[in-house]
Amino acid sequence: MTETIERNATPAKAAQQPGLMAHVRETLRVNRYALSTERNYCQWIWRFILFHGKRSPREMGAAEVEAFLSHLATAENVSAKTQNQALHAVLFLYKRVLGIDLPWIDGITRARESKRIPVVLTQRETQALLRHVHGTSGTIIKLLYGTGMRLLEGLRLRVKDVDLERREIIIREGKGNKDRVTMLPASLVDELRDHLQARRMMHDKDLATGHADVELPDAIERKYPQAGQQWAWQYVFAAKTYSTCPRTGVYRRHHVGEWVIQRAVKAAARAAGIPKLVHPHTLRHSFATHLLETGTDIRTLQELLGHSDVKTTMIYTHVLNRGGRGTVSPLDRIA
């Protein structure tokens, strides 16, 4: 798709033409960005254009990018993570969509970076939470805690990537578009086997009604037109109903929605009386912390979590310090 913003168009008219945002979406999809990333990048790019009075991005450069990002930090008081997301979105627009390399941006007022220790459940709290989960949602929640997977990694599992005999799960296209292998908890093998049997019956019904086709990665759908109907490619955790794909408009069965698990985790934490802000990612933090508590080395944990840098994994060692770097309070010595 060609760029439709003309150099001689008025600023307002240029930004309002639909070609730019269509080009952004197409480039994001060609580069295999997640749908959530696509939505976030498009939102930040449009906010950048609106901030500068709907001027064409081709008429702007590093100075306008710096002004926008500094405004986010000073006037809107956004976090460093949010500001970085906006920066990556705008740089993607210039470098990947418009083919323009901006000079190094060094005049940005940086948002204050805060170091947060993640919320972690104790093993007792985790047991209490898991007692209040049931059905397919319960299986997914237990799998998230038992493997350390991110929520979408668990929801996007394909049948072919679950090995019940070897008790292994292959996580495809994780964060950074990387594959990795993690363990399948022995206590979940029978539960997953029963789930897959029920899932196979659902797939057989979809085949009979002509709705068995599933979304496939990369160019597999073009190379192997029938692959989308094969059992191996089906989502392990499929939605109960059909839905329309927001990208392709195809009506078919997708995987379980994120919101289903998010609500289930919050409800279970509330029922268990856990006085913490608990969400699905808390299970990943708890997985990592509990493994460290039982002696797992940091490099093994790094591989299981799929971290590129061990420094990211080191955050969980801070959780284990228990305050004061693990020293004993003087009150406890005299009590």
C-alpha cells in the first residue's frame, strides 16, 4: 500500500486521510506484531498527530517528537514505561512506515523511572486461590502458575505443542518472538488429557459445521490451505462460541478471551480472602519466586521465563530478601 499523504496537502487534510493509519496497520501486521501492540501503536501515533494540530508526520521531525514525549512526562505525568511505549510507536511510524531516520533524540524530558517489586503470593495464598478455580478457566489458571507462562502464551497454546508423555510445553512466539520449552506439571497431566478429549469432540463438531478453521501464524495458511482445520493446529483452550476476527473479518472459533481469565483470577482471590491486588501475571511472579525459594538457580529460571537478560530475572531475588536484605530485626532477637 502506498503512502497517501501528499506533501502539498494542508496539515489537517493530510492527517485526516485514512491512508497513513492503514499503512501503519499493514506494516505492523507484516512484521507480526500482536493485535494489542497494533492497537497501542496506532493510538500513540494518532495522539502524536493530534498533539501537533493534525500536521502530516512528514512535515515534522525530531523536535516535534521530543516535544510530544516531554509533554507526556511533564504535563501528563506518565510512567517511564508508558513514555517508552509512545516513543517506540512514533519511531516505528518514521522508520518502518515512512522510511525516515530521525537524528538521535536526546532532548526528551524523561519520565521518572520507578523500580517496583512485583506482587507475589505466598504458597499458602496460592493454594487458597487455586481452591476457588473451576472448569476450563481453572485449568488455565493452574497452568499459568505451574509453568510461569504469560497469559496470552497460555491462551495461544496449540495442541501440537503440548506433550503429555514428556510433560513438556513448547511456547511459540513468546515475548520477543522467541520459542522456549517449559515443564508441564505432573499434577495437571490427567486434567489436561480430559480437557483435550472434550476439546477434540468440539473440534469434530466444528468440522461437521464447517467452522473448524483456525488462525495460523506467518505464511502457513497460504502454503498449506488445509492446515487450519487440522487437529494439531487447534487452540488447546478454545472459546465456547464463534467470533469475528478483528483483522481478517473471518467468522470462526478463537481462543478463550483474556478477560475471562482476568475475571476468574480476581474472583478467586476475592473468594480466598487474599488482601493483595491479584491478576494473571501475579501467578507468573509467584511461580518464579517459589522456584527460587526451593533452590532453583537463576539461569534455569531465566530460561523457563524466557527472559533475554538475567538482570530481568534478578528482580525475584529482591522479593526473597524479605526486607533489610534478609537480616533479622533486633526486636526478634530480644523478644
